[in-house]
Amino acid sequence: MKLTEWIHLAIRGRRSRQTSRPRVRRRDQGGSVREGSRARGAAIVEFAVVLPLLLTILFGIIEYGWVFMVRQTLQTSAREGARIAILQTSTDPYTAALSRIADIMQPTGLTTYSPTVILDGTTIKVEVSVPYNDVSLLGGFFGTQSYPLKGACSMRKEGM
């Protein structure tokens, strides 16, 4: 077999070497003649049945990834806010923490987050939360209730 025959065989499959089969004519119940096989129709029906399931899985994966990223950003912003607030050079730790949290949260595009900074003697506790309904891309399609996504961090103030 020549190289060109191998290429044609790979491109067209094994059926290219066989002679083409005559089309089968069938009559449906109404008496009209149909040509061709039902394979295409069956494939379309199967695809229509499976497509909603595949799309649900796909959008569920996208939603999970987005929520995971937001939770990581909340945790990072709480940690960074606490880190800025514990510095000895920080004259106003509350404002410095809120500013750093806003800087970290800005790329997500979320504006409904609520930061809490608690200065308790030598310990600084920072918590950042956002309602899940404000984060969800699908708007509760998966039947989720409204609950807060949170990130929290506590650190001791330096030099005390």
C-alpha cells in the first residue's frame, strides 16, 4: 500500500476502500418514502437529552471555581488587613486595614463586602464577609440559600 493510500485511509476511514452502499428506501406509516438511516436523528435526540446535564455540570464547575476564588480573596484581604494593622508604624490601624482590604477586594469587582476590624488590646481581629447571593454567577440555580462567605484573621500587635 502506498503512502497516499494510507493517508486517504486515515482521513476517510475504512469505508473509503469499500464500495458505497445503496441507500435504503423505507416507507413510513403515511406511505411516503424516506431515504437514509435514522442514525443522525438518534444522535440529535441523544445529544438533546445529554446536553442539559453536561451544561449543568459545566456551569457548576465554573460556579464552584468562582466561589472558591472569592473565598480565597476574602481570606487574603483579611490577612493583609490584619498584617497592616499590627505594624508599629501604623498610626491609625483601623483605616489602614480598611484601605488594604479595599485594595485586595477591588479586582474581584465585589462592592458588597463588609469588613470588621476589632482592636482588642494587643490582638487585632479582621473579618471580611460577603453574602453568597452577591457572589453567585447563576443566581441560586442550584438551590443555594443566602449565607455569608467569610475570611478571618487575627494577629498580635508588634512591640506590645
